[in-house]
Amino acid sequence: MQKNIEKIRTLFESLPYIRKFFNKTVVIKYGGHAMIDDSLKKSFARDIVLMKYVGINPVIVHGGGPQIGGLLARLGKESRFVKVIRVTDNETMDVVEMVLVGKINKEIVGLINHFGGKAVGLGGKDGGLIKARRLKIKGEEMGYVGDVEAIDPGVLAVLEESDFIPVIAPVGGDEEGTSFNINADTVAGKIAAALNAEKLILLTDVAGVLDKDKKLISSLTLSEARALITKKIAVGGMIPKLQCCMEAVVSGVKRAHIIDGRVEHAVLLEVFTDAGVGTAIGLKK
Amino acid sequence: MQKNIEKIRTLFESLPYIRKFFNKTVVIKYGGHAMIDDSLKKSFARDIVLMKYVGINPVIVHGGGPQIGGLLARLGKESRFVKVIRVTDNETMDVVEMVLVGKINKEIVGLINHFGGKAVGLGGKDGGLIKARRLKIKGEEMGYVGDVEAIDPGVLAVLEESDFIPVIAPVGGDEEGTSFNINADTVAGKIAAALNAEKLILLTDVAGVLDKDKKLISSLTLSEARALITKKIAVGGMIPKLQCCMEAVVSGVKRAHIIDGRVEHAVLLEVFTDAGVGTAIGLKK
Amino acid sequence: MQKNIEKIRTLFESLPYIRKFFNKTVVIKYGGHAMIDDSLKKSFARDIVLMKYVGINPVIVHGGGPQIGGLLARLGKESRFVKVIRVTDNETMDVVEMVLVGKINKEIVGLINHFGGKAVGLGGKDGGLIKARRLKIKGEEMGYVGDVEAIDPGVLAVLEESDFIPVIAPVGGDEEGTSFNINADTVAGKIAAALNAEKLILLTDVAGVLDKDKKLISSLTLSEARALITKKIAVGGMIPKLQCCMEAVVSGVKRAHIIDGRVEHAVLLEVFTDAGVGTAIGLKK
Amino acid sequence: MQKNIEKIRTLFESLPYIRKFFNKTVVIKYGGHAMIDDSLKKSFARDIVLMKYVGINPVIVHGGGPQIGGLLARLGKESRFVKVIRVTDNETMDVVEMVLVGKINKEIVGLINHFGGKAVGLGGKDGGLIKARRLKIKGEEMGYVGDVEAIDPGVLAVLEESDFIPVIAPVGGDEEGTSFNINADTVAGKIAAALNAEKLILLTDVAGVLDKDKKLISSLTLSEARALITKKIAVGGMIPKLQCCMEAVVSGVKRAHIIDGRVEHAVLLEVFTDAGVGTAIGLKK
Amino acid sequence: MQKNIEKIRTLFESLPYIRKFFNKTVVIKYGGHAMIDDSLKKSFARDIVLMKYVGINPVIVHGGGPQIGGLLARLGKESRFVKVIRVTDNETMDVVEMVLVGKINKEIVGLINHFGGKAVGLGGKDGGLIKARRLKIKGEEMGYVGDVEAIDPGVLAVLEESDFIPVIAPVGGDEEGTSFNINADTVAGKIAAALNAEKLILLTDVAGVLDKDKKLISSLTLSEARALITKKIAVGGMIPKLQCCMEAVVSGVKRAHIIDGRVEHAVLLEVFTDAGVGTAIGLKK
Amino acid sequence: MQKNIEKIRTLFESLPYIRKFFNKTVVIKYGGHAMIDDSLKKSFARDIVLMKYVGINPVIVHGGGPQIGGLLARLGKESRFVKVIRVTDNETMDVVEMVLVGKINKEIVGLINHFGGKAVGLGGKDGGLIKARRLKIKGEEMGYVGDVEAIDPGVLAVLEESDFIPVIAPVGGDEEGTSFNINADTVAGKIAAALNAEKLILLTDVAGVLDKDKKLISSLTLSEARALITKKIAVGGMIPKLQCCMEAVVSGVKRAHIIDGRVEHAVLLEVFTDAGVGTAIGLKK
């Protein structure tokens, strides 16, 4: 009995957070380790279902994974990379879309439903959700690498109203129906902005944003974030993630987070504890 | 961090219960120790708020308390009791209604709102919720002691739709607007039946229903419950409580519970753990 | 037959008023003689029911009555008054709330329902309707005498939509759930403003506002009302009533009325005749 | 003042009737003297507006009037009658429809709107309201005299929901769009049945149904009504009116009335007094 | 089979127009030859039904026809004309209203319903749709010739929501319920403006607006239209039609059209082909 | 102009069909040649968009195509077939799901959107649409070949209400989220039954059902269809298609069709002409 009472007490520690985020939208970029490790995958799916049941509206945007490389390798396709972006020819795009939309997306949908949610997977062409255009990188021919031209959140609104959980693959289409591979962080940021989300959460494989002494920074204002980039304290892959968060905050998202997806229940820890995990970017600390 | 992860894990243990009772109505008779002890009062109010936030619809029916006796004593009124029921003359009825509706009810409303809920207190006359008639006890003149003639759940439906939590004092009115003091268990049972509630929970000051060896019985079918009464194993105040639960189950309430309100978070323990607390009465075990 | 035709003709004289106030909200401060005299009580309840049936939305705020003093006296509590306001200690506040919410409010609800309406009684804590703060009077410790900090009309909207008639006791709560006794005129004025009411009607025990020759003034602009106060023509209890009306008109209420509640059907006479009764305050005459 | 109080008192005598018929539908066949006399016309229009404002849903079916004969005469058309029904050739039908739909109907609409209602005039073809078929009278060629084949009350429901008052001319159309002149009593009865109306009221130019001593019968059961016909106490034009009422009652209309339209405010007298006017036909007295 | 495939191909040529006008309102002034010729009448009714089925909301305003003159003639009434407008005395107005509302309107309603639509005919008094005032022509007494004072589109909105097709006769009423004969082009233009229509289409008996070489002008900007009038290229009856269109465009109607109603399916040709028929007036070509 | 009038005339020939199928659901199994040939693909997408715009609700279930075999071949996987069904091991299932959901489905969605529709692609796991179970074939181990256990049409209803066009890949999931490859005809039939569809249309690469003289049978009752199977006139792949149609009709689908997808606009020809194409199965001819 005593153990049960302890449980209930713990339950109450979440109540203030449940109240705070009741009926709010949280867009989560799901990727990295959390999307590969079997135990983390399950824990993520359960996090999402729990959020939905306590009245929060999660929207998931997932990235690609080793499966894309795996299938390309088996097919004997080699990829060239420009600034870590895979140059995507026609055949590669086919593989990317098949793996993202036909495999990873449906695995996530299946897991969420298995744990009691009602997920619906979407590619960017579904309902015209993500209108894409070719990404221009000076002097480079990137193929079917795209950027977000516009988000039409209509289909998301319809699904959320009926308590479905949207799970989105980062593949957009242009007017002709051509598919483009888009960076998932970018898609998540744009969708968070279009939905006026309360939070944008980027799941990464690092602890968060580090200061020059390699210590975790728990929160940043926009100008502090900008300074980190100018002073070259933030480097490498962290720069586009920071920029994505800053842009989302400027577009009206309340708070953007770069968190450590390797930690079990990272998303819930972020939403349901004061300490949170990783780094938060907002207009105010 | 590890502590926070433990918390989140605990949170998940409630998920199956949250899913099970999502959008269901739970009618709780609130009384006894749980309505007197300061710490239990707060814990009860928080239980209710948490239930509402995770999608369950609680409806509270409260009993009277020592305050009725206290005020009567201060006014020099003495009461006669017939089978533990207070014979209620006109002046006593005034005191009963003032204390129930004007003091206890509003304290509960105030506490629930303080913890983040939106409670609305109702007497049985409000919206014609409880239509009362004089309770007949053979050979006795009971005064303004009443019984439930009919429940009009209209006002409850309207409040629930807008996420208000109804808190009901067990005072009914007849066609002429005369007030009657009604047993709170009876009111709770009738309201649970009228709302087709998932659960009726009676908070008491005992562990639950005991067998002849004074050991707690955790669940009873209707016929088992009936046997307890016939065989005189259930005695005293437990008999009307058992009858109230049995009647509710017969009228369509899924499960009725007699639980120990002296235990902190008794309501949540009942709803959110398999073991539960106290005794459950249902069509099946 | 001829008598019946006369009746129908009379009915028609109300039609222009019914049309004018169709679907409009009228907030009525109910108190004084009209709340004590048995025949006036019934006639008031019937006035309210009739208004509702012809499409007007009445909202009632009632005051206290001799019953508060009566119960205090029986309990041997004596009250100190500062500027006619009862200094309210903890125990007195209990009595005030019990009598207002548990007795007077439910009597009104019962009478209205008896005559065919569907009234729901509310204290200011219900649904967070009246958020109170301590009333400051320089140099005085008034105890639990409060002022309106904010009105949350949500619960009123929900009840009106389903054709319930709200009856409000002038007791507010602060964040901690502490109860405060608030002047009923003030509550009525603030609620009228929050609801954008068509009319605020204060039932009093005088004929209305009198000019310096003690003759009834039938209508006043805001500046005329102000002049009456500056020139000390309005004195005593009339001043706060005038100020309450003026504030309501400034906050958007179309017309505020100080009328004579000792006249049978005073409210309907005000609403359904051109002459009206008492004094009207508006932006224009 | 006293006079005004008297008025208000009178107002209250209607309250029980207002409550009784709140939100109910009353179908009124409007015709005869009440549709010719200028003062009765106005009083009828005002009756309808008042009914609507106190929450009753009136639906009006009007008959023809001397204007049809007048126009036919001016055009030099003579009519043959079979059992008081005008044999209607093509050209006559044109005149009938023009006068009913284009003149009488719009006059009624105009008057009701003038007194503050929102009437919408309809012929039977509008929205497919009245599907007509040729009336067969053995051995006679009646031309464009029709009977009701079916009522499609869709357009009435849509108008009532938005508080419009439907005013219906008794002209139906068949599948080919051919117009038929139908008896207005018949149309009123069929529409009352299709709407499950509370009341069907036939305005006539007689006091009501008379017994063999020429005294007004105030109420009749179905079998009593039948007896009047069999025993030939009811004669002439009264027989089809009685039959129309009986059929309506059998089809579910609560009560059907044959009343004296020459009395001012006859409709309101029927609805708002116990005595009523004329004869009521119902399942019970 | 090949023939059927050809048909389907043709069907596709309409798809872009169906998409363009989906859920848009098109107000059509119906008159002239198209309202007299039997074959054109049917083809018009079918045009309207088809438009409705493919998701366009047509609203029809019809004019008068030779039937007015015919009936006046038969009644021996002679009319005086001022600038082609019939001076309308009381008796003439009766004839005008009877023919417009009671004959022409219902014929159109009947035809549309015959072809599968659900039309509802309205005069301007119905639901207070067209508030009229006396038309002033300097130095002339025009009688019951009116102008549009205001449009209350409430009844149209209610009908459209339930997929009824409104058919409107150009007869308005003033506050007293007096009827006025109004030019149908004017009514159509005002209604198009009040409904924020996508298109106003005036069916005429000419090819459209002609240039000084008598060649059809297919589209006009507002300033070009104005120039045509100033330079006296547009003359006679075309001037008020042009002005009506220009006023509609200025009031927010997207495009106004003067088209040749003598051509079968003129309305559909205008809506469903790029070439259109007749002359379009818009802010841009 | 004459050509345009011809076009409009053609348009009208579809009106009776548009009326007949207004607001009805048509489930189409899309596959075979029509899903490979570039010109047929476009024509199919346009057919679907047109149907939607004229008020019909199409739901598409697509099959697989040569792309599955192609990718398996490139990966060096060989498949064993049992009664033309591909035995599906784990790795093969991955390829099947990727190609069906990630490639073919999104191509169809892209094409429909390109032509102006709003399609949303779904796998059977999305929203729990298709609950699958392992298909049992006696004596054979088929791997991840599944059968439909249940359809949950919730997500389809939500999408249709907002005018999205569902495009469904025939991959179901069981409770554990395991994917199963299901025959597309079967899925289409079950979905048609679950939606109470007006029509089920199976697009094939044959003319329809042939009689013993190899002549096309244009319509079949259930018993005639049964006879074709018993008498072995229907053979090979036609048998399961016939059974699928018969089962759908028994489950409440009005009419099921086996049509020739090699014909351009086959779907529209079926829906919009009397002759139709291929073979119809219904309760009556």
C-alpha cells in the first residue's frame, strides 16, 4: 500500500505541468539514438501516448536513420555529401522516400498505436502538408534536396480535433508532385511555427548546448544564442539546430528545446520537470 | 536526474488506468474523516483536480460533518435520532442546509479551485437537480428528512461539457421548494445511476467490507453482497452502504466501491491501482 | 369573453418591450423589503420567470438580510460597523456565507423553480465567478470584507445558454479560497459590466433618486448624476448606489436603474412600461 | 402607476400558457372574415408576432378570399362549382395562384413584418413543400383542383430554426411543376401532422361546432365528433372541418380547434385562456 | 464506347471552372427572351441545377415579362412610361406583384425543382429581404416604383446553408408593408454586393456591350466602362446595365457580366468556358 | 461558340449521375495497367478529382505493382508463390511495405493533388484503419501474408468530412504492430462494407466477367455470380474478384463492379454512363 501511495504522490508532481500544457501543441523532432535503440523507441512511444492522454497535443516529425544508408548500400548506390547533406539523385530520392515514409514512419505509428495512442503517419505530400522547393547551395547541384516553401496545417488540425497523433516524415512535394528530401529539424521548426506550438523539442544525441568550458547551458535568450554562434562557441551540427530553434521562437513558438534523446523519457522529463533536460531557447530565460 | 526518471516511470504506471477511465464519469461520496482532517482535505481536492486533468469526469456528493452538530449545539438545539437519522424540524433543517450548502460545499469548491480545478457547488434545488419527498419511517415523524424522488441531471451535463466539476450538497427540494435533508450515500448512488457512471465510490472511515474473520473483502458480486447481509456478517452502518452500492450496480453503474477515506489519496489509489483500496461491488468480480 | 379580450389587449402593451429586450441580459440586485415580504418575494420570483419565458436573460445578485443579524444574535456575536459596513471576523464570515449561500440563495432558487423557472444558485467561488480581494478602508481593519478584483463570467455563459437563471450570492474568494463578504450592489454592477448587460437594476427601499425638493428624478445623465453627489443633494446610502450605476454605465451597461422594490412587480414595471419606476441613469436621458 | 401594476398582473395570467406552449408548434389556418376586415387583419398579425416572441412557433396557412372572385370577374371568367369547390381550368388556376401567392400571401407577410416579426411566404412548390395530386370527385372533371399527396417539411424546419415565421399559400405542385389549388384546411391539417404540431387552429366565421340546440360545444372527443357527423347534427361546411381536425388528431396533433375568427385576438384567446374560444377536438376532453 | 469516352473528356474541360467557383455565390438576373422561350426556360433551369450540384451557389433574381402587360391589358389598365419605367399606380402595383411573385416566380421555382433542384421563391418582403423606398425621378410622380434602400441577406444565408436555391422577385416593401416595383437589374446588383458574390450575371437580349464599330467587347475595366458611357458609345438600355455592373464591382463583386440570354446555356457558357459569352466588367481585365 | 454549346450539352448528360451519387461513397481498388501506364495514371487521378468536385466521395485502395518485384530483384531476393500469393518473409515484408506505402501510395497522392484534389495517403496501421491477422492456407507457411480482421473507419470519416480523399495501401497491422501484406481487392471490399459504400469498383486488366462464349456479361445477380463459379465458367483470378464483389454486396454495398482499367476514364465511364464498363454485381440486375 505504502508503495502505491508513493506512486500517487509522484503522480502529483506532474500535475502543475499537466495544467500548464493542457490543450497545448508540442512539436517533437524525433531522431538519432532514440529512434534506433529498441528500449528508447518504446519509451518514446509511451511518452507520446501519455502526453496525449493528459491533454497535450504532440506532433512528431521524424528524421531518417541508418536504414536509408543500409538500403542504398544493398542497392550498390553511393552517395556524395555536401556539408553533411546527401546529394540526392532520382533513384536515391526513391529510396529515401520509401524508407522514411514506408518504413520508419509506419514503425513509429505502429509503436504508438501498440501503446494505446491513435497515430496517423503523413508524408509532406499528404493533404499538401509540406510544399517544398529545391534547396539552393551555391555552386552545388544537390538534386532532390528541398527546403520548406510553405506549410498547410489543415490536415493536422483535422486529425488533432479527433485525437489522432500526427507522425510526419520530412519529405515534401512541389506543385508537380516531385518529392524532395528535407532536413527534419527544419520541417519540425516550420510546423511548430505554423501551429503556433507551445514547444518545439529537438531530440539529439548530445547533452544540449555547451558553453566554452563544455558545460551544459540550461537556457538561452535569443541574443545569447546568437552570441554563441558569432563567438564560435557553438560549432558544427549545433549551429543549424540553434538557428532552427531561434527561428521558431521568432515565429511565435513559446520555447524551443535541444535535448538529449539518449536519456530515457527525455521528452517527458523536459515537459514534466522544472529542471528539464538539455537547453531551452526562449524570448526570456 | 535519476530521481526524475524514476518519477516519469511511476507516471507510466498510471497510464493504463488513465486510458481505461478516459471520458468516464466517477461519482464520489465524500465524507467522514477525509472531510475533517486538513491534510486529507487537501489531498482529496488534489485527487479530484488530477482526475479531471487526465480526462476523467468526477462528480462529488458530500455529506455533513461535525459542523452541523456544532452549530446546533451553539444554538442550543438538541436533536432526537431515529435509527441514526436526525429528526429534522424546521429550524434544524435551516441549520442543516446552511452548513451543508453555505459552508461545507463552498469549502470544497474553494479547495478544488485553489488546486487548479473549476468546481461549481450545487444544492439539490439548483436546476431542479434533486427532487425530494418526505422519508417515511413507520411510526415515526422524521420532519424534513427526505428521500430522492427523481434526479434531473441536466445541470450536471451542462457543467461537465464545459469542464466544470460539480460538487453537490445532499439537500433536495419538493415542488413547493421545501428543503429536505437526504442521506448523502443515497444521493450519490442515485446520481451515479442517473449519469450512467463508470464508478460510484463511497469514502468511509473503515477499511471496507469485512468478512466474519474481520478480514477485508476486496470484491463482491451482487449475490455475495446479498449473502453478507442475510447472514448478518455485514452489520450496522455497513448495511445501507452495501445496499446503496448494490442498487447502483443494478441501475447500471459499472462498479461501486466502499473505500477507506482515512488513507491519503484513497480515491486515486482506487482508480489508479489494480489492488485498489477497500471493497468493490460489481456484476462480476 | 370581453374580460379575456381585455387581457389579451393588455398583453399587447408589453410586446414592444419584449421585442426591445429580446435576448438581452438584465442584471438585478435583489434585496431589501422585496426579499423579506412574503408577497413581494413571490411576485419577484414570478417576474423573473416571466422575463425568462419572453426571451430576456435575467441574472440575479441578492443581498443579505435580517437573517444574518438574527443568526449572529442567536450565537451571541456582536458586530462593529465602519461606515455601515459590518466588520467581519472569521466566525462572522462563516455566518455570513452560511446565511447568504446556504439559506437566502437557496430560498430564491426554490421560489423561482416553484414558479416554473430553472434557477441555479452560485456563490462567487463557484466556477471562479467572483475573484475577491480585501477591501481597504484607511485606518480600519475590516476583516473579511472584500472588493471585486475580477469577474470570470464563464459559468454564467454556460448556464444562460441552457436557459438556467443564475442567482448569485455576493461572496467572493481569493486565490487561497478565503471567503470575502462583498457589497451586493458592487457585485451586481461588476457582473453587469462583465456581461455587457442591457440593464442593471438595483432594487431598493426608496422611491428612487430625489431632487432637492424631495421629488423623484426619473432619469439622469452621467454628469447630472455626478452633480447630485457634488452638490450634496444625493446623500447617505444613495451615493454608493449612484456611483455603482454610473460605473456600470461607463463600463458599457446601456442603462442602470435605482427602483423601488417595495412596489409589487417593480422589476417588470421597469422593463415593461415606458414610465418605469424610480430613476434611470444612462449616457443619454 | 396602479394602472401599470394592473397590466403586469394581467401579464401573469398568460404565464402558465406561455410555459405550456413554449417551443411548441401551432399551425393556424387563417381565412374568412379575419382575413378581410382591416382591424382583424392587424390584430391577427400582432397575435402571431406575440406568439413568436413568447417562444411559440406559429405556422400559418391562409385561404383564398374574395380577391380571387374579384379578379376572375374583372377578367370575365365565370366559375362552375361542384360541392362548393371551384372547378379550376388552366386560366383560372393562374388567377388563383397569382392572387393567393402574389397578393394575399405577401400582404400577410408584410403585416407580420410590420408588427415586428420575420415572416417568409411560401407556396407549396417552394422547397417541394406540398406535393399535390389531382383531386378525384366521382363523375366530375375538376381541373386543377388538387389534394395533398405528401408534405416535405424540410424548408419549414430550416426557417423555424432561424426564427422566421412561415406563411403558406395552399397551392401545391406535382412532379411536372403543374400547380394545383388545394383546400386550405386540408393543407393546414396535413402540415400540422407533418410537424407533429401541438395545435391545429382553424379560423372560421362561425362560433364553433354547435349541438342540436345550436349551443356551442366547447370540446369533443374523436368519437363524439364522429357521432355529430353520423347523427347529422354537424352539417354543411362544418363536416369537412370536423373531419380535417379529427384526421389531424389521429395523426398525432395534440388538439385541433375550430374557432371564431370574427372575434378579435381569437387565436390568442384560444392559446392564452382556459376557456378558449370555439370547439376543441382531442383524444380526451 | 468511344462516344462515351468523348463525353468524359468533355466533362474534364469543365473541371478547372468547377474548382474555381467551388462554394462561390453567383447572382443571376434572369429575364428577357430566356424567360419566355420554352426551350430556353428549361435550359436555364437545368443550368441552375447543374451549377448547384457541382458546388456553386446560384441566386436568381428574375424580371417581369410580357405577362404583366398582358394581364393589365385584359383588365383594361393602360400604363404611362417615364424613361421606359412604368408609372405604377396602386392597382397596377397589385397586378405587378401578383404576376411577378405569384406567377413568374413560381414557374421558375417549379421548373428548377422539376429538374432536380430545391428552389424557394421569395418576394422582397419575405424575411425583410429587400427594404424599398420610393424612387424619385425629378418632376415625375412614379407611384409605386421603388429603389433598394437596404438588403437583409439573412433569409438567403439560411436557405443556402441547407442547399435551397433562392429565386427572388424584384418587389420590395417599406416599413409599412407597402409594395414597390423595383428594377430587377438593380435588385440583382444589390444582392450580389450584399452576398459578396463571385459573379453578377445579367441575362439580356443583346450580344453584350458593343464598341463603336458594333463589335462585341469581351471585357472592360471600370474606367473603360465609364469611358464608354461618357463617350456615348454605350447608349440606351445598356447604360443602366453597365452602371449596375460597375456599382456591383465597386461594392466587392469579383466580376459582373452582361451576356446574351438568347443563347442556349448562356449562363453555363459564361461560367464554364474561358471565352465566356458577352462582356465582363471587373477591376482588371 | 457552337463547340462550347456542345460541351455544355455533354455536361448535362452527366447530371443525372451526379444527382444519383451525390454525397455517396465509392470505393475503388486501383491497380494493374491503370497504375503503370503514364497516361492512364493521370487520367485516373483526374477522374478522382472530378468525382470529388461533383460531390461524390471516392476512397482509393491501391495494389502493388512491378516495383515490388523490381526492388526485390535488385536486392537479390527471390520469392516463392503459393496460389499466386507471394510468400512473404520478414525482409520481403519490409520491401513490400516500403514500396506500397512509401512509393506507390505517395505517387498517387502526389498526382491527385497535382490535379487539384486533397489526397491523404494511409497505410492500414494509420489510425488503426486495418487490423490484420495472419492468413492461414492449409499446409503452407505464408509468412507475413495477412487477412482483414477488422476495419476501423474512424480516420476515413474524419478525412472525408474535411474533403480529403483517402488513398489506402493494403498493409495491415496486428496488435503488436507487425505489418501484414493483404490482398488489395479484399481490403477494398472490406472498406466498402465498413463505409456502407454505394459502389465498389475493382479496376482490372480484363474487360470484365465473360460468359462461356467469352462475351462480356454486363450485370449479374448474386445467384448468377455464384452459378458462374460453380459451373466453372469463371476461372482463375476472376473467382476471388467475383467472391470479393459478392461479399461486399451481401455486406450492404449497393453495387460492385469489375471493370477494365485499361480503358481511359474507366471509373468515370462506370459512374457517369448507363452502359457502364465491365460487369456489375448487385442484388438485382
